[in-house]
Amino acid sequence: MKERLRKIIIDAAKQAHVAGILHTDVFAGAVVEAPNVEAHGDFATNFAMANASVLKKPPRKIAGIILEHIDDPDGIIEKFEIAGPGFINFFIRPSAWHPILCDIHEKKETYGASDIGRNKKVQVEFVSANPTGPLHVGHGRGAVVGDSLASILAFCQYAVTREYYINDNGRQIDTLTLGRSVHARCRELSGRDVTFPEDGYKGDYVYDIARDLLEKDGENLFAPEETGSADAVINRCAEFAAAGILAGIRTDLECLGIRFDVWFSEKGLYESGKVRDIMEALKLDGRVYEKDGALWFKSSDYGDEKDRVVVRSNGQTTYFASDIAYHRDKFDRGFDRVVDVWGADHHGYVPRLSAAIDAMGYDRECFKVILVHLVNLLRDNVQIAMSTRAGEFTTLKDVVDEVGSDAARFIFLTRHHESPLDFDLDLAKKKTNDNPVYYVQYVHARISSILKKAEADGCAAPKAGIAPDLSGLNTVEDVRLMKHLSRYPGIIETAALMMEPHRVAYFLMELAAAFHAYYNKHRVLTDDPDMTVARLYLVSAVAVVIKNGLNLLGVFAPESM
RNA sequence: GCGCCUGUAGCUCAGCCGGAUAGAGCAACGGACUUCUAAUCCGUAGGUCGCAGGUUCGAAUCCUGCCAGGCGCGCCA
């Protein structure tokens, strides 16, 4: 609709040029948009104002000229007016909205899909939490944002791969700390004396792991240390723990409806020599140098504030080194666009990785980091403290068990990802309109209920492929709903381009509000068969879009509640 | 100290690649169920868009400088 109007306006301006009234037919960029005040019509354009200086005429005068040359062959415009400093407002004839409904019924679950992706390969890497403890709500937010973003991109014809990067390189300090923590608990559980590591993981889950491991390995866990080589045992503990925790992470994510296409192993990067290879390549190119016994990458040559260590003086590589290799591997796998979803506390890491991507000869513009801000978990309006190491936290699993996947997912998407989010457990469980997820789902349930009743009453359902007579859909509320539905494809496209999945959630809340208002004002099932069929056609289109949108957010669209 | 993010109604937040009278929900107050689900709706009230400049016909939106909060500034991740 917007596009059609845009064309009508430009054509009118060109006509005016042909008629010799305007001295040029090269115009400045102008927009057609839906005004926020209904009195200003269905659409408005700032064309006249934007072109005032180009055309050297006052805006209102230009607007008048445009209107005189408007050609509207399909008669979609009911009336237009010049308003304010030079806006042109268009009022669309109610019947001009009807084709939207046919479009929705025709496309169903693909309504709103866009082809802007053109099959370009995109990778979305998200969560990627270290397997040192269960996921907490902060991870959950990143998981949901990443997963929904991936769905939206896929819907826009990007070829999407969802990937989880596992920090399973056994030499990392975190993993070893975990190993020592588990081993200490094993000693404790078997009645041995123990000094728990100061920096160890204190969470209860460490006991669970220790118990499992004791059952499996028994005394073997203690024999070697008495002969003086404890390393092997600690490694055993670390690997056992990490594997168990990772399996738990996987199940927790599945409970949120999240599955990955690829679980990418950091260890694999070392084993295949990819870390060594890229380090040597960078050395040859002079991108890394030695100083103080360590190896440094010249990230400051590429916009970072300082150079960064890739190999420490003790010979150990840093995470940065494997991240460089990892991102090279991503681009080498042919991804046109690489998206990383990180916690916002890692934002300082962005410049160095961008620098590395640049230095390796890839386009840093193809690399995008989505920074997801922290989550405050609230119960009874009191913040619940969270610290993995201290073991004080409510896990993601606890939260999902308590409030359900749908509520959790939806709430994670009710903020822009760069805004901090208060996750209110009490609110998430409330089954009222305070809770946006039920508010939206209720629309689907209500419509399903109407459709069932219509069927039971023997109402003639709209025939497949043939639109019923829709001329009855002409009230303000009918038009509001249709207008809303027509905005959906644009919302999807913006959400994909800006990588902002929350836009879909907000759209759904607004559509839900429009529907609930409609429901309270108009009956769908009436004595008038034509009207009934037309309204059934309308509300079932609403249900299609609600389900379609919820699906992108990974939220279920129930038929009854 | 430097960098990034945030600052919009009493509360929680949308809107931010410039548009008209800044929106929603909650909380407050007043209404609507013999009706397709009241997990809903309608109405009232509520604002120096952190502050100050600048650019523009026009700024919540862009630029600069301040203020406040969060996060980050390791041969940790």
C-alpha cells in the first residue's frame, strides 16, 4: 500500500514536470508513512517539504501541484488533503484494505516472509557459555534473542546456521578450577579431609557431579594423588564435569525450544592445527610480534586501543587466539554474514575481534556482534543475587520450570536487547493482561474458539482460494485491524535488517490490543450470513498472523486457554 | 581517567537512518459479562523526552559538552 502511494506521488510529480509546472523531475528523498494520529489519515508524505528547496517553491504550494496531478487508477484513495506545514494526508477507502486479507489467506504461514536474504549464508552464534555451571537467566535471554533472530532471518530467506561454540579446551583455567572443585567434593563425599579451592565453584551442582563420578570411578580418583601425580585425576574430573554440564545445558536449551545446527568445539581448532596455522600466517604477515616473552597481535593497527596477547609467556594461548582461528573458520565456511550474540559485559572484546577479522582480510562489516544486556531476576520485587562461582543463583531451568517456556521467551523479547531487563517471576506467572504473553496468546485462543463455534453452528466457512464478499468490513475497527495486519511484512523486514527481534513482540502486542478491542465491539457470528463470513475471514487472518509471529519468537499459539 | 550502553508519565518500557498534538502496559479513579472465553474492553487522570548549547522549515530522534546509573578497560574468560 505504501509502495503504491509512493509511486502515485512520484508519478504525479513527474506529470507536473511534463506539464511544465515543475522545473525538474529529480526529487529529494521523501517518505510515506502512517501518521500516529488517526485524524491525519492512513498515510502521509513529507514530499512537498522535503522538496521545497529543490523545487524552489513553498511546501504547501508543491503539495497543491502534486494533488492536481494525482492519478489513482484503482481508486484506493478516498480523499486527500494538505495539512500542517505541507504534509499530504491520504485517506484510504476501506475496501482498498480487503486484498490484504486475501494475501494472508493465500500465504498463510509464509505471510510476511521477505526475500531480502537472497539465500545469503548467515551464521548466528549464541549462548556459547563455558561448561562450568548451569545456564542462568542471563544466558537465557541471549539464547532467546539469538534463536528468534535466527528464525526471523530464516524467514527473510537467509540461509541460517545456529551455532554453539564450546570452550572445551582442557587447558583453560576455568575448566581446571572446575576439575579441582569436583575433586574436592569427591574427597569430601568419601569422608576424606579437604580444603576446598578458594576460587572454586561452590554451587550444589558440583556435589551432584562428584556423586556421579564417585560412583563411576570410585577409589581410582584418589589412588594416583597418593603416588604424587594428581594432574591426570583433575583432568579426569574436569572432563567428566564439563561433559555432564554441557549435556545439561543442551537439555535446558531444548526445554526453551532451542536447538543448534552446529556444536563447534574449541578443542577441535587446536587438534586440527587451525590455531597454529593462523598464528603462523599472521606472523608471516607481520601482524603479530614478540614482546616480553609473549606473542602480541597488532590490533591497534585496526582500530583497537591497544595490542593484545595471543600467546602468553608461559606458552599458553589465550581465548583470543582461538577466537581468531574460530572466526577465520567461520568465514572460510562461506558465511556472508557472521553474527555473534554476546553478553554486554564482553563489549570491550568487540574491537579486537573486528581488528583480527580485518587483519585476516575479511570484511569487518560482515561481522556483527549483538550485545545482550543483563537480566535482573525479581521475586516479590526483590532482586535475586546471581554469581556462578559463589553458587548463588537461580538457574535458567528453575525459571523455565516455574513460569514456562512461552512466558520466559516472550518476556525476554519485550525489551530492546541493549536495555537491561527486569524479569519479574511473579508477573511472568500471572495469567492476566499484565502478562503480555497471555495477552497475545489469548487472541489466538479466542479466534480458535470462534472458528470452532462457527463450524459447530454450520456457518459457511470461506471457501479455499475464493475470498468472500468483504464489503461489510468497513467499520473503523475493521479497518484498524486490516491496517495492522498490513504492517506485518514491514515489521519483519525491519526486525531482520536491524536485528531486533523485540519489534515482532511489540507488533504482536499491538495487534492483540486491536483484536481484543474489535472483539468487544463487534460480534463475529451474527444473523447476517454475509457479514459473518466476511468477519470470519478477517479474524482467521488475524489468527494466522498471530501464530506466524509467535512462531518466529518460539512461542506456542494455543487453540484454547 | 578512557570506552560502550542506558536516561521518555508515579513504575516498567516502546518510539530514535529528523516530521504534525511524544505512545503502550502497570499502578489510581469511574464504567462494561442473560452474548463468539472478563486471561477482555471502554473512559478519566498523568510529561521541562536527564541538563545546556548547536544543525534544520521542523529534534525524543542528528552533533558537541555536561550530569546520573550500568558494564568494560589483565600475558582472565
